[in-house]
Amino acid sequence: VVVACNGVGTPRLLLMSASERFQDGLANSSGLVGKRLMIHPYGASVGIYDDDMEDWLGPTGEQLQSMQFYESDPSRGFLRGSKWILQATTGPLRTVDRWTKGEGVCDEPFWGTEFTRKMQESVGHMIQWLVMSEDLPEETNYVSLDPTLTDSDGLPAPKVHYTLSENTYRLVDWNLQRSLEAHEAAGAKKAWVTSRNITPGHNLGTCKMGDDPETSVVNRWGQAHDVPNLFLIDGSVFTTSTGVNPTATICALAKRTATHIVENARQLEVAS
């Protein structure tokens, strides 16, 4: 049995699969199913430049990325770091949003006579730095079953419990300040923070991978310690969120687990 419902759906399914044999949920002898939820809070800043960069063209992606501030540095006052992503800022509607909600600029006059000037100055002339934090695992952040809310089939809905840690607050704030300095060094006429501590929903870490059945849910192959014929191949097995988008890692782990299953199919011990 292979489960791939990621960091919210997978623990929900396992917790719903409680039985006389697995009273706390399937594969949950460690008590860690649903625990250690990580979701990659991020922040962003924009700068306005003289050059016409046609930043409204094409899809929003990663035109460039920097890992300069990815590793831990004790002098910064927090653990781990962030990937920086250079992005286009898309079209006029997003430009309005950045002016009217940005830190330090949202109180400036914008509508009326200022509208035309600010839009001419910024549309096509903006660049965004997005900083993605390495959200660290904490057992106080977790997924449980909602005691009253159900889905359309009458099954318990997942209930997400998440509080941004002090470490993540400091990490995002520090990197956003450096991003403003980067805009200034690159020649931006004006730069400001447009968002901080936004949660993109990279739901990770709720079925931890590890060698010890007492402190993890699955082994290095994504195989449940308690249920030998159950494999998890999604972001729930992450031990840390890392500071990068998780899709490629999830795909790599899924391929690795699939290869392991195929190569060991005849020798696998299946629980009775």
C-alpha cells in the first residue's frame, strides 16, 4: 500500500485508520503521526528600477536564485537560513497590490493624481526578491482530526495547529532586511517589503523518516515501522522543510522508494 497525500492528507488518513490493534492511528506507535508540521513561511520585497525590464511578461517563476544566506550563522540570532528567489512582479493589478499593501508605502497617496505617476514609474520596472525560510520541526505544530467538522463523506476533517516560531520570525525578518539592502546596492530608486510570514502550504514533516521506530514513523525507504507493507512517498516524511520548494525532493524520494519496492518485492515481509 503506497500513500501519497502529503503533510495534511497522509496523517489524516493514518489517524482515521485507528483500530483495536492501532488505537492511536495506523503506524503511530511513536506518537508522531501528524506532529512536526512545517509549511515554509516566506516574505518578499520589491524594488523600482530605471530600466524597463518587462517584468510583466511570462509566468511567475524563479528567474534566479541565491543560496548565500542558506546555512546557519550563529551571529544572526537564529538557526538555518533562506533561499532567495528573484521573480518578475507580473502585471498592473499586482503592482497596485504592492503599493496599497506594502510596508511603509501603503499610507502614501496612491489614488487620484498619484495613480498615473506611480503606475508609470513601477509597471515593468519592478523586481521582487522572495525569501523562503527553512521552517524547523516543532511538535507543537501538528495535524489532528477535527472533533466536529466532517467532509462530504462524513469523515473527520483535518485540523491544522500551527504557530510561527520565534526562529522563523527572526529568519524572515533578517533576510528581508538584507533583500532591501540588495535592492539598494543594485540601484533601486525605491524598495519596500510587500509581505512577510506568508504560508504557501508546503505541508511537510508530519510522518517523520528515521531509523528509530520510537522517534519516527517511517524508515529510510518510506516504509512504516509498524506496518511493513505500508509506504509513504510524499512530503510528510521530511525531517526538516529545507529552505527550497519541496516538489523535486518529493519526486526523488518517491522514485527511490518505488525502486526499493520493485527490487525487494519477493523478499518483503508483509504483516499478517
